[in-house]
Amino acid sequence: MKFLLETERLILRQFKESDLEYFLAYRNDPEVAKYQGWETPYPREKAIEFVDHMRTAEPLQSQWLQVAIELRSTQEMIGDVAFFIKREDERQVYIGYSLARRFWRRGYSFEAVSRLLVYLFAELHFHRVIAECDVDNISSWKLLEKLSFRREAHFVENIFYKGAYSSEYVYALLRSEWMAHHLSEQKLQAS
């Protein structure tokens, strides 16, 4: 496996063929899809193609790499996290995430994105991580703020999707900010 990150409760890894049904289930949940770029119903053929592509994708190439979030206790896929290196500046990266609804509000997104940030900042030394989210997706922007991201922009009705204009927030976190926050957390845990 080309990509593998672990936490206490989760494994972040490349997709497997056996992820297809889990992936289809949350991609077809209107509540999960509400603020995402895909439409429901999400076709099986498209899911098969997507899973197959992500199974063999090369990490750190100039495309989105979406990786499965697997629950250690059951080995089931519960969502995904993704990152994409900015074309104009290879030291900056965009991230994204989605989680099956029945796993919401249990800290899994925080745990998965936290581990992804360790990978991006501590292991790969990216300079800046960027995340965009719909203004109405309160859970998403609260997660970013909990992870110490800074809101850098509020674009009003800047994107047309799913039949209407939506507004977006843009968040970012510098490696230096993450390091300062991460080190202060470690000091607190040690005391």
C-alpha cells in the first residue's frame, strides 16, 4: 500500500475494492452530499471508476488523492480525507473530507484531519494547508477552527452548484502556526 496513516481509532489508507458499497452508501446520502460537489444519486459506475482510480493513484501527484478512513474496530470504511497540491505553488496543499452520517459527532473527522495535518506539515513539510467550505456547513468550519485554521476569506454567492449560488469560507493554516499550536498541546499533555 502506497499510503497509510494511523491513529488510535482510525486507519487512513488508499481505497480497496471492498470499499465500494460503503463509499456508495455515504455518497448517496443527501445529508452527506449537501455541501459537496457531487450530485445524488451517485451512480454505481462512477463509484467503481472512482474507487479503482484512487486504489492505484500515486500519492503527491498533481491530482486529488482521496484516501479511505477505516474504523480500526470494525475494518469498515467510514469516510475519506483528501489533499491536492496547489499547481501554482507546490508548497501549498488543499484538503477536503467527508464522513458517513452515522459516524458524525464522534470526533472521527477531527482525528482523521489531525493525522493528515501531521503528515502534511511534519512529514512532508508543506508551507500552507487550505480548506474551503460552504458558509452554511457549520460543522465543517467549526472543525477547521478547532484545528486552529484561520478564516481568510468569505466569498459571497461565489459558486453556482446544485441549482443556486452559495457562499464559501476559505480557511488556511501555516506550518509555523501548526507547529506552535502542536508544540503547546504537547507541553500541556506532558504537564
